[in-house]
Amino acid sequence: MSNSKFFQDHMPENVCFGCGHNHDGLNIKSFWDGDEAVLHWESKEKYHGWSDLMNGGIMATLIDCHCMGTAMADAYRSENRDLDSEPVYRYATGTLSIKYLKPTPNTKVQLRARVVEVKGRKTVLKCDFLSESGEKTAEADVVAIRVFDSSQADGSNPFKS
């Protein structure tokens, strides 16, 4: 597999619109910057909400997918394992609570997520959504649930088609 630093490059079976290998999708790429997971993403005109402003649903998808990748990467990191190692873990959204603080220009954005707590299969995260100028335009509280662990699976990975 890949020795890429990007979390999503280590999920070859993922076809999600936001974080997967989907030619019509957002194709996000998250990575560690110290204790925070960072995503730099450049929007396109088709992701407008109002003229020159980013669509809130696209923002929610970016937050959601960035945080699910962060939860996965944090689990591997806490076990001192590479992202390519076994067992394979995958996460799905338990809850996603977003506060839209101000309109976000439909240009380049940065997301910064951090793990707040891990309790069993549940990972609690906070995520800041920043405009190109560095202004925080949204913030989110996210709960990620580990829904797949290859060491306990019966061979049916819900993320494979």
C-alpha cells in the first residue's frame, strides 16, 4: 500500500463522496500537524451556496469526513501503528453538531480537528473550519464510532462494495 501521510490514501476500499476514491467527490486529504489533523481544501464554483459563499452541506461533509479520518488515524497512532497496518479500523458518524459562525467564502479553506476523548469504540472530536484568511467560520463537535475492526470482523467490511 501507500506510504502517504494522508489518512484517506490508506483506505483503498472507500468510495465516499467526501473522503473516498470517487472521481466525482471532494477527494479530501487529511494529515497530522502535531496533535491536530489538518485539511487544506480548495472549493469550486459548483459548491456555492449563495453567490461566492460555500454551501453549508459541503462544509458539513468536509467536517464529517475529515473527522472520521482523524478518528481512524488517532486509533492507529495511539497503538503506535502505521496507517497501513492490521487490524484495519473504519469509523462512521455518531453525531455531528455544527455551529455556522459566519458566511464562508467559496475559496480555499482549512479544517483543524483534534481528539477530545476516546471511550471504547467512540471518539469525540472538535473541528474548526477556517476561511482562506484564517478566520473561523464554523466549529463542530463530532462523535465518531468505530464500526469496523478487521480483527473482529466476519469478513464483511461495510466499506467495500
